[in-house]
Amino acid sequence: MRYFVFLLLISCYLGSAQVQRHRAVTLMGSRFDITVVATDSINAERYIDEAINEIDRIENLISEWQPHTQVSEINKNAGKKPVKVDQEVIRLTQTALKFSERTKGAFDISIVAMDKIWKFDGSMTDKPSDETIKKSIEKVNYHWIEVDTVQSTIFLKREGMKIGFGSIGKGYAADKARSLLENKGVKAGIINASGDLTTWGKQQNGKYWSIGITNPFDTNDFIGIYKLYRWAVTTSGNYEKFVEFDGIRYSHIINPKTGWPTTGLCSVSVFGPSAEIANGLSTSIMVLGVDLGLKLLKDFPNYSALLISDKGKVIKSDNFKKGKFIK
């Protein structure tokens, strides 16, 4: 899950030759807010329908919850045989594996096989034992994911393994919906996948899209408001799902290498051209922490980050722009 409140400065005035339309729908198990600027209401609604169809297509390809998808087929055949998949699934998996390699396993799409020993619904009264935590990740290891680009197959080498794209899937869907609409001539819009969002163009009133980063210590307030043109933003945070033991807050974001929830950071927001890549970075930085996370970010010069520690300290990457990301 990504937690991100955004502020859209929407203005509709009668003299404009364009209209701006918005729709909220549930896709990929999350809320998607889709806004487009078009020449008239009929076209605007049609474009929103096409964006929804594209996101639905992706969900029916990569969801690990729906039994008919290619990812579900990969999981069913873990330890048994390779599964032939579309090149789109190959590419997504390769992106995930690159993040795994660069983070030395702090990012790992096979974490969905982890035993659910941590609960963030208020029912936990005791911290799991070290032995239980260690056992919970026995089937988590990105090294056991085998991708054959020639045969277009993916094979999970251990029975009981699973992969899932919850960490980059919604960002990828937002990117794809944006590209689809741009290719159809839509001049402006925003695709917000529960906080993993992409923007392009300007609002109907000629202003840039304005995005607010939520203050995790006061969710009615913003740490900052930033103007976007064609850009993407994702936020990973622990301020809605967490447990506390001995005064330490444990996030719902788990370190795949150790089985322990992340600590130290409340929120990581990453800005850049692609929501898919920003997704992977925000998750990775939450796990890696401030120093290693900012070191990782230097390998991605087109991306910048705003981190908020569990003590309330705001930390920005060296390349963070003050108020505009309108490149």
C-alpha cells in the first residue's frame, strides 16, 4: 500500500474551450482517480473509459489474487515447471529483479510467499520470536526466480514460492494509462493509483497540477505542495498501518531479507518520470533507510526523494527541487 494525499486545483469556467472530467473507480484492489482534459464531455468520458480498460487489462495479466492470470499460473507451478508468459510480464519481472540486485534483496517480489506473522489490524499483542520471523521468509528469495527471455518463460525454483507486483504494479498501470491517453491525443490528465500517480499537461484552467505530500504526524496538513507537468510521484509510508512494541513503531512494509518490518522512516516520496520506477524506489528506500536509500537514489539521477523520519525530520535528496517538477 502507498499512502499519499494529493491536492488537485481544479477550476472550470464557461469561457474555456476544454472540459476537465474526473472519475473514481476501484481497480487492482485499490482506488484509482482518473482526470482528463478534453475538448468536450463526451470525449473526456470516453478517454476515462479507455484508461480504465487499460488498467483492467494489466490487472488481468499480473494479479496474484485472480486465479486466471499469468502471474497466478507462475505461482501455481512453483517448483514444477516454467510458465510461458507475455513479454510484458517478462519485462516487469526483469525490472523487479534489477531492483533486487541493486538493493541486495531489500526489494523482492517473492515476498508475497512470506508467512503472515505480522498483523497490522490491531490484533497483535506480542512481537513474534526471532525463530518465527526467520522461518516466515524461507520461501522468499529473488535468486530463485528464473527468467528465460528466449522461451519467454518464468520459473520459480522452489515449491511454495510466489511472486506479486504490489510494489510496482499500480505505478506501472498509471504509466501505461498515461501513455495510452497521450497516444490518443489527450493533452492533459492525471492517473492516481491510490497515491502512485502520473500527470501530464496542464489543468483546464492553464495551471500546473498541484500535489500535496501528507504530513504523517497530521494527515490534515501537507509537508509541501509541488507543481507537476509530465511527472510521477509515489509515496510509501507507515503512518496508517503499523504496530508498536517497546516504543518502537514497526511498519507494514517488511524487509524481505530479514522478515522484520521497517523502522526509522515514516514516509518516503519519490518524484520522477515513471511511477513504476518511483514505486520501486520508494519501497526500497523505506527498507534500506536514509543513508543506503539516498545512496541507491544516486543511481537514478532523474529521480529525487523526500523522506520523513519517525522523529519528524524532513530529509531531501540533493537533487530535490523546491516547488516545481515541470521538466
